[in-house]
Amino acid sequence: MEMKKVLITGAYGQLGRSLLSILKDTDIEVLPTDADTLDICDYSQVEKFVAAHKPDTIINCAAHTAVDKCETDAENAGRINAKGPANLAMAAEKTGAQIVQVSTDYVFDGNAEKPYTEEDKTNPQSVYGRTKLAGEEAVIKNCSRHFIVRTAWLYGEGNNFVKTMLKLADEKDTIKVVNDQYGTPTSSMELARMILHIIPSGQYGIYHGTCEGETNWYEFACEIMKQAGKNVKVLSVTTNEYQTNEKTAIRPAYSVLENKKLNSMGEYRMEGWKEALAEYMNMMGYSRV
């Protein structure tokens, strides 16, 4: 399906901003919304908005992503992560639009020993993971023209791990980072490019969309310091050593996603995670060291 008019919910989060940045140089009409302009949890509001504007594509970037807060705010997490996508999917089905639902590695339990593919069994271990999986299922059930795109370790324009590490490097001599949680850092620009690549294909279904390769948080932090030219000591610790007394969500120990479906299409591959990080650091004014 050709993209002429795109509704982006959660348009001012990390992924939304990257999509807006790419689409501003195209002739595609973009309808950016956030919680103030469109409450995705209110079906009548969603239905009216979609019927009035008639987008051919809806990209849902809105989510309750504060993983630890979801544990103590399960009702709200369910509304935003499951009910909201269901409402958007129903409205899309009614008007003939297609929908992209952005999901997460947290739908898996993190006990694998090799990268998860789109066919692997889901088994979320946290409120965040369970509500995001419910969102996937609601979109699949309610809209026949759906793309589910699972990503992980996202960073872009907003609060994220890269910026946290750089801030800590300016404040401390030593930083402790966990070394036993594995995944793939993914830049929001790379994810935005991938989403905009698959939309016109009409090849609906579940996709994994992360940068290529794998690492752990400690190695990721070391690479950030290297690329930024920061001389700070990064200490590797286990998750247990790092634990605080606060109630936190279970983190998947291994959540590397394989972009099997995307790569099997053969036209497009996402960048390696170090290369994508270099592009991001360059955008922030750091030249590669």
C-alpha cells in the first residue's frame, strides 16, 4: 500500500521524532499526535479522529515504557500498551488503513541461548512485557493489515542509556554497569528507516527490528566512552550486585532479536550496532575517536 498520509501516535518520543525527521523531506502528509491531541485509550475519540483524517497508515509509537513503573501501575500500563493499540487497530480496520505496532524484546523470557526469531514462543516476565504482548495480540486480532515490529535497547532524541552514561562520565570517575544482560542497542533512526522500508511492501506480520550484532550493557557503555573519548573507568558488575531495594521489573538476561523476516526479504539490512551508535554520537557532536 502506498503511503500518502501517516498518523503517528506518540510522535514526540524517541522513535516518533526520528520518523518525523525522515518524513519531513518527503511528500507524505504526516499527522503527529501525542496524549494531549489524541487519547488512544478512548475508542470514540480514536474512531472520530481516524474517520475524519483518513490516514492510510497508522504508526503507533505511544507506550507506557517506564518498565519499573509498570510493575506498580499495571492498570495504566494495560490501558496504554494494550487497549490503545486495540482501539487504533479497530479504527484502522474500519477505514482500510494499515497499522504498525511497535513492540519489545520483553515479550520473551530472556532465557534463550541464541537470538529470538519472530516464530519463537513468547513468555513475558514483567507487567510491561505482558501488556505489550497483549497489545500485539489486540492489533493482530483487530486489523488484517498489520505490522508488529519488536525492537530493543532503543536510544534517540530523549532520555536514554547513551545520554545517561555520558552524563555520569562528566560527574564520576567510576561507573558500574551490568555485564550479564545481553541484547542489541538500536538507534531510533535505524528503526525508523526499517519501519518506513517495510510499510510499502504489504508483507504484513511480525518483524524484529534491531541493529545487527549483540553485546551487553557493560560493553555498550565501554563503546560509548570510547566513541565519546571519555576517560572514565567502567566497572562490570552482575545484575545481583547492582540490585537496589526498590521493586523493579525482571530484566531479560538474553534478549537478542534476530531480524529473520526482514533479512529474508533480501533488500534491506539494519546497520551494525557500533556503526549506528557512531552516527548517533556524530549527530550529538562527538566525532568518532
